[in-house]
Amino acid sequence: MTESQLNEEELILTDDINKILAKKLKTTEFNIVSYKLEPFDEKIGLLGDHANLKVVVVNLSKKEEREFYFFVKFFPFVDVSAVFARETGAFAKEIFTNEILFSKIKNYGIEIIKQCVGECYLTEAERLLVFDDLTKQGYETLDKRKDFNFDMILIVLKSLAKLHASSLIYEEKRSEELGREYRLIEDYRNEFEETFYNDREGFINLQGVEASIKAIFTEIDLFKHPSKLKSGKDFKSVAEKCCYKIYEMVKPSNKYRNVISHGDLWSTNLLMKFNQHRTPVECKFVDFQMTRYAPPSHDVVSVLYLTTSREFRKQHMYELLGLYYTALESNLKLAGYDLKALIPFGDFLQNCEEQKAFALAQTATYFQLVLVESDALKEFYANPTLSRHTFFEDRSPLVLAYVNKDEYYRKKLEESIEDLKDYCERL
């Protein structure tokens, strides 16, 4: 089915609306007056298509008419994205995260999870997920082409501390209940299987990583970096080894305490609420297609590299790491637990240094594709041959097509290679 063949009746059904409202209202005492689905013109994600849903209902007991607004994520309509979502298991991972992980945490009365993620009302494998439309609650979608300032990234880290704390609190409560140490991986090892950077034979994104590395080599030449590092080692060879570390860094740690990790914290997966002075006050996370069971530092370091500038990190990186840890500690203390006994600060900082390998490789490979202007990205998706080549063979043509047309795109790619080079110099 192509996008042009899709219509509202095929995408959303009256039965779907009834299920959504029954869960939201916690009653079936209503009649649907009308509903309207409005698919997005703009492509906002690589592994799904999206729409807004407005529903008008009448409460049967109070005879009141009310409007409700939802956000709908559909299994990708475009073939290349659909194949990728299916073979990676990314769409199924998001259903698992919302239907099982978050539901269990909420059922244990861990309320802070509600402060950092949206409510999910309906899921169906390879079809859809339905959430509250957070923009109607005052949250804003962030511009993927603007770096975060200090206040913005601090709010993100404080929300991240709530997400991670909810995971730790759940495991501690379950451990007390069972009278032994409990970890989520016991029950959900298969569900936590990696959906993006998986090194098992035949995994579809093995080709994607190789395509990205080829483009990194192109960028090293494009930005006129010497072929040799100060150590005398070949820059491209060391960079390639660094990128391959990504396969280990996404796996649950055997050394550090793990938490439910978002794993994909670039700007479009963060929704933020601002006060009247445009100061950020709240943040919620969306798009859990890469949920991992990993140390907290996995998300913390990653989001700093994905959303802030190289110069900003030089000035504020370690201050922000400390502020995140303090926020995590406060959330644990309110629940009656001592963070230092679970994750000592020294262990956290040490793992932050180790996780830089993941953040650098993720940033260098992500920016090649996700920072392309939305109109250009839509054009790219409309060409199946071009999109398949770029996804699975070599992203160099995409980089070369836009790097001299787009100042911000060029700047972020240059920064990602500079950061990678600095790291490689230390290896």
C-alpha cells in the first residue's frame, strides 16, 4: 500500500476509537460524535508515519460533549522503512516498552514515570500506537537543527533522572518482594534484544553501520583531516574500530547497574514545556523504538552529544553530569533508597568516560541522515533506489549532496568528526 492509497477509514477504525476512549476515560459510558485523522505532511521520524487524531464524544450520564486529541504512530507506509522496522524489531520494541515495562512500573505506584513519558492508549503489532497529543498539554516539538542551551539540557537530564529512577525503584521493590536480587533482564532478555546496533549475523542494520562508516571516511577527507593521527596511527582505521565499539556499548553491562534506557535521545524524541518567560520547565520522552537495558550514563552522555554543541560540552559537560547524578539521587531518596549504594558516583563518572565511544559513533552516524532538511528527506524517501542505497550501501552521496548546501548540516558533521578525532587520538 502506498501513501496515496491510504485514507482515514483504512488507518483508524471506530473500534479503535472506542478502545482508546475506554482506556482514557475509564468508562464505556460515552458515544462518539465524530473523529478526524490528520496525517502529517512532514516526515518526523525514520521508522514510522504519524498523524493527529481529534475525537468528539458525549458523556452519557452528564450529556456533555468533549474533545480529545491524540498522537498516532503508524507502522511505516514506505517500503524501505517498513522492511527496516520489521527486521530490526523497532516497532515491536516500542510496543513492549509502553505496554509492558511502563505499565508494570505504574502498577507498582511509581508515579515519577508519568512525569517523563506520555500515556499510551492502544497498540497493535505492525499497525499503530496511540498516545495523548502532548502538544495540547503545552509541550513543544523541538527543532532538530538547533543546539540546546544550558536550561534546556538540564531539564532533559532531570527528566532522564526520573526515567532511570523509576527503573531502579521498580527493581528494588521487586527485590524486596522476592527476598532476592531482581533485575528486569531476568524476565525480558529477548524483549530487550538490540533493535539498531545489533551484531548478530544477518541483522539488517549491519549494512547500515557499514554505509555510515564509509560516509565517515568521506567526511574525514572532505574536512581535510590528516590521514595520520599524532600517534602515527591511521585515522580512518582507528575511527572504524571506535565505531565498531558501538555493538558492545549497547549491551547490558556486566559491571555497572543497568536501567531502562531510551537509547535514541535526539531532539525530535524530546518534547518540552516552557513557561511564559520561555524557560523550560518540563520534558517528556517519546519514540522508545531503541529501548535498552544499559547503565544510566548510556543515555546521559548520548543526549549531551546529540543535542549540544562541541564548544558547549567543553564548558559544561562535567557540571551537567554532576547535576544529573544529584537529580537521580534525589528521586531515589524520595522513594527511600540510597543511590550511592546502588551506583557510586565514581562508577557513574567512569562509565560516562567509557560511554563516550558510543556517543561519538552514534552522533557521527546519525547526523549524516537525521539532520537533512525535512523537505529534502521527504524527497529522499520518495526515491526507493536512492533511499535503499543510502541506508544499506554508502551514505557518502547523501553527505556530499547536502554538505555544501546547508551550513548547519556541515557544522554538525564537522563537529562529529572533530570529536571522533579527539577520542581516537587518546586510543
